[in-house]
Amino acid sequence: MSDIAKGLNLVIIGGGPGGYTAAFLAADLGMNVTLIDPEENPGGVCLYRGCIPSKALLHVARLIEENKEASRWGVSFGPAKIDIDKLRDYKNGVITRLTQGNGQLLKQRKITHVRGHATFLNPSTLEVSTLDNKVEQVSFQYAIIATGSRPVTIPALIPDSPLIMNSTGALELNDVPEKLLVMGGGVIGLEMGSVYSALGSKVSVVEMLPGLIPGADKDLIRVLQKSLTPKFDRIMVNTRVVAIKAQKGSVDVTMEKPDGEKFTETYNKVLVTIGRRPNSASIGLDKTAVNLDERGFIETDIQKRTAEPNIFAIGDVVGNPMLAHKASHEGIVAVEAIAGEKSAFEPNAIPAVVYTDPEVAWCGVTETEAKEKGLDVAVMRFPWAASGRAISMDRTDGMTKLIIEKETERVLGMGVVGPGAGELISEGVVALEMAALAGDIKMSIHPHPTLSETVMESAEMFYGTSTHVYRPKKRK
């Protein structure tokens, strides 16, 4: 790494996974780093109000479901007894452990931490309103904007009521409502719906689009929906929410079907998960040359540099996919670019994971995208009903699929549905980044019995030689 980084003055606005990753790397390279964020320790939405607390609760939800399933294996534990206060303490303890760890790393690297909110006065100066009601100015040579995003709301439709939650409110776990409507059938909605269903709520999901989790292949989501259907009270797709009326202790929700028929249901609480919008307003970008697109996302080049040469932007604030791991890698690229390295954010694969049960994960080109682009691909689906490990786990509902370019035999994409899909998808990411061929995966010895074998056997299927699935290759 070039010595050009040593002594550079860098300020980072936002302490989420993108911001603190960038701050830590910059400090390691010898830069003088200031991190501006209101929290006591770095972590951002992901650690405090998103990825981490939701996964802690999903872990507990899966344990509750396994308790119910265990009788099939000859083991009975009796109904789960849930102590909501202790569960909340466990979730908060996970958050504290991780954020305090980040705080220690911040101090070890001698990074200046200013708790407050920053706005640009000009392309080299910030005004920071600190939490103790002071205002100070911070000058910089370079800046990285990592201000993240916030939940979308529709004031004209969604009233202000304690009975209507966003994802942040749902994670506070104040109570377990008897009837809960999840408005939005995306990743966050299904994850939190799974948590509340396991804890005892009668959960319904309403999604205005034709299917759950837009962007994922239908065959993967079909397996998930089959699993969720008996756990949820109702799953309503192609259905719009047209009116919400908050009463005392309940919420009346009017919905409309594609044919125009309207119906009203009453719930104890409503969870709104209809997307997120960038935190790009009210930070003084009008005092700089930084450009925004029509949706409010900051425009950047492949080094994450904005139209203002010394200002970079990373994470949710620059656009989809809004994922913590994408933000972290963007932060690394931005810091390396500031340090004078030839670095660029040009990934072949950004993995996406839905941490429901079963999990759903995919990376690279999806089957749907391949069809839309007219790519000549082979889609190899290995059913977990043919996996010794899946059978031993009583989880034969899963599937592993590879999207393979026929002419070159190159792996273009991968999808998995089943327990541990979020772990398995990394093999697909490595394959795509290394431009691996199906033959490379086929010849790589995988341990037996494991779920990872399903990746190898998916590749074997391309050649018509899968051990556990008879699918002979068609000869010309």
C-alpha cells in the first residue's frame, strides 16, 4: 500500500458497517481519521436496529420451531415458555457486545469519534451539532459519506400510532400482539413476521406485487412460501392496502384485490416494511458539487467518488442493494482510492440472504435475469431430497441451483433455499469472482455428508454425472 495515505485528514460521516470499516482501514493505513456518528459506539442501523438484533431473534424463533418438530424424531420437550423480558435482554446483550467491541477497536486505532450530526458548509468543512448541544466545525482533506437509509413511510396512508411499527419498533419487542399484519412481503417483512409468528402472533402478510421477495427466483421463493404458509395466518399477494384506521387497541386495515374487491380486517398491530430511502437530505450537499439521482441516492463512480473530487459516498445512501456487506466493501474501495491505489468497486457477485426458515440466498445472475437478457444457460437444480445430510436433518425441502453458461461452462449465478443457505452462498460468490467453470466445482472434493455437497452435485448434473440424481446429459 502506498505511503501517500500517511497523514491524510479523512472524515467519515456515519458509523455503520460501511463507515466503521472505512474508518478502521484508513487508520491502519496511517490516515488521521475522524468518525462522526450519534451512537456511543460504531455499528449503525445494522448492529443497533437491523441485521444483528433480527438474527438474534430469528435464532430463537428457529429454536422454538425445532422444539415443535422434535416430536417427529422421538424427542418431546413440551410447549416453549417465552419470557419476553429475558428474550429482549438477550437481544440487547448481543447488540452491546458487538458495539462495545467496535468501540474498543476505535480507541485502539486512535480514531477521533465525534458524537453528533454533520452538515457540509463547503467541500472541505463540516458543521457538527453534538449531542451536548454544541456546534463545532471540522475541516478535512477527504470525506466519506456513509449516512445510510431509513424506513419508507406514507403519511397520507399510514397514521401516526403506537400500534403501527416500522422495523425498528418491531425489534424493540415491546409485546407480542395477538394479530399482526406485516405490510410488505420483502426480506425484512418475512424475517420479522417469522419471529413474531414463532413467539405466538397470528401473522398475516400483504404484498402488492404478484409474489414475495421480488428479485429472487420464483422456484426458491416457492419453497419458502410453502414453509411459511402453515406458520402464518394469511399470505396475500397482488393485494394493496388502501386505508388504515388506528382505533383504541386495534387497527382496521382495508385492502384491495386485483379485481377491485375491497375488504377490511382488524389487527392488534401493523408492521410496515415497504422499503427504505437514503439519508441524503439535510446534510448540506447543496453546498457541494455532489449529485443526487431522482430517488435521492448519491451518484458515484466505480471508486465511490462523487462529483466533488474529495468527497466519496458508500452504502445505502448510494443505492441498491442496501446490504451491510456491500457497504463494507465500498468503504474499503473508497479508502484505497483516497490512498492512491488502483481500486474499484466492480464485484461479479453481491450475495443476498433472507434469514427465514428455510433461508434463501442467491448471487450473480438469477434465472429470471438470464431469461430477460437472452443468455444461453443451463439451470442445474439439485434437490435436497437426494442429500444424505439434508435427510439426516429432516430438511429435504431445500434446493441448490447453478446458472451455467452453456458455451463456456462458466458459473454465472447460484441460488440456495434451505437451512444454512446464507453460509453456502459464499461458495458461489468465490466461484463467480474467480470465473470458475462448472468443472472446477465438480472436481473440487466436498466433505460427505454435508449440505455443501449439493453445490458439487449441481455442477456434476451439468455433465450428466451426478451421483445421487440420475440426469444423463443429452448427447447430440
